[in-house]
Amino acid sequence: MPTIAVTDASFEDDVLKSDKPVLVDFWADWCGPCKMIGPSLEEISEELGDKITIAKMDIMANTGIPAQVGVKSIPLLILFKDGKPVAQKLGAAPKSALKGWIEGAL
């Protein structure tokens, strides 16, 4: 399944109330490392779609949730399970490292 876009308005329903874990990629269009990991996250979403939802939140268009969860630098990946943040990873990494981290955190 492809990644989904979440907004400040949809975050509660799409992330906090999800019946499976959700990885949120906090990113911005001007962020080079964010653009580097985007295709990898799309591929991982297709590969692990039955176990996890991968969501992307543009921090320039949505400022409320990033401020609430403490986003200070991007790309920042936060894994939510049962409505709570359980793991996070800052910065870009190769696909294999991202997938390994996600699978380990699940």
C-alpha cells in the first residue's frame, strides 16, 4: 500500500486511532535528505503494508502536530503504536537500514 499524507486535522484519526502501527515521516519540500528517503519509504510501505502504515506529514503545511510531538529537525520518523510514540529515527539512511529499524521497532 502506498504512503498516505496526514495533516494536523487528520492526525488523530489516521495515526492515533489506527488499528495498526503508523510510521510518520515529518518532512518538508526544501529538505534534501527528506527527498532522498521518500522513494525508500514508498517501497517499504509496499513491502510491509500489511504490518504498518507509513504516513508523511509536511511540516510547512502542518505546524501544530510537529510542534506537539517535538519535531526540531527533519527528516524525523516517529513510529506510533496504540496512539503512542514508541520509537524515532532522525536523519536519512539507506533503505536497508530504514527497513531494518522499522522491523526491529515493530
